[in-house]
Amino acid sequence: MDTHEGIYRYFIQPQLDMINNSLIGYELLMKQYTLAGWRPPKSFAAVPAEIIASVLIATTRKLALKIGSVSVNLNRTQMLNPQINEALIQAQSYLRPVRLNVELTEEPTDQGITITQLMPMIKQYDERGMEISLDDVGTGQNQLADVQPLLPYASEMKFALQNFTTGLADPNLVKQLVYWRDIAAAHRLCFIVEGTETAEDDALLDTLHIDFRQGYYYGKSHLLKIHPTDPGQ
């Protein structure tokens, strides 16, 4: 049996400003080591809070990056966990002056958690210089009416092409993309499109004047080792 089986680590994926051809940040993507290699957890909600906390703190200690931000995904249930919140605050202290950006995601286990319940944590993040990203806008519960109360506290929106089956060849998807681009612009939020995989998508985003992008076309996520003995990817 592989002695590393079951461990969790973050992989990092670059976020780019294509107009200035520059790296603006990294997103941290958690994976678990299995007999088949590194894989995303079957359920992020099932990852114990103490593991998220310890791996996040160890990872941010390793990051000495001259970039604007480091983004970490958090669902609503996790945001209400005191241990995870303390780890986020501690991680921001290690990263400073790099900003920690909390990407608010959703999972089925988040049903029933309201924005009102999240506001104390969001305000706490804001007071410490951390930022909120509204992830996966346009899908699930992340419609405009749902995210409206968070807009004053958010710094960015992310539109995930991988959440849609049709791709940018579909005019309806392009229409949705432009809709959210314009909402972000109206609220002076950074707008990032993730899931870009082809030169055609890249060229279309140029025509739509969407500068900030993330996806396999620009760079796959890669393992950030905490210990030298961590298995490679």
C-alpha cells in the first residue's frame, strides 16, 4: 500500500492578464492522493476541516510569490466552520502583502445556508484585507438575485466555461458571458473566465475584451509540495 494514500495537497493554476501578458495570481485546487495518483476529492464538503486548515497554512508558508493574489475555494458550509476561518486569517498573515482571495463556491450540502449567516465571516475577511470572489456565476444558486447582497464585498466574479456543455460556439453561452461581464464592470469587479482550453476560445475572449483568464490553454495546475517526500504528479 502507498504510504502517501489519502493525503491532501493543493495544486496551483495560474491566472493571467492577457492584455499585459502577466501573471496576476494563482488558484489553489485541492487534490487527494489515491492509488491512481492525485485526484480531486469526491466531495469537497467531506474533507475534514482540520485537514483544510493544516494544508492551507502549510501551503501559504511555502508561497513566496510576487503576485497580486492567491485564491482558495470555500463552500458555504466550510465558511461557517471556525477552524477553517482561523486558518484563513492565519494564511493571510503569512501571505501579506499578497492578498488571499476566498472563492465562494456552492455544493448540495450548502442548501439552506443564507447570505445573512455568511455576512459576519465576509465582513471579518474584509477587515483583514482578504477578498471575496463570486465563483461559478450564472450556474446553480449563483444567479444575480442570489449574489446581489455580496456585491459590495466582492472583488471579482468568475465565469466557468467548464460548467457548460456547449462551449463558446453556442451564441447563448456567449450572451450569458457578456451579461456577467457587464455586471462585473458595472460594479467595478475583476471578471475572470476560467476553463479556457482552445485557441478558438482564447481568440473569442479577445474580441469580447475579457482580459483575465484561467484554464488549461494557459497552464495546467501543478502540485505544490509541502514536504520533499510528497509524491509527484
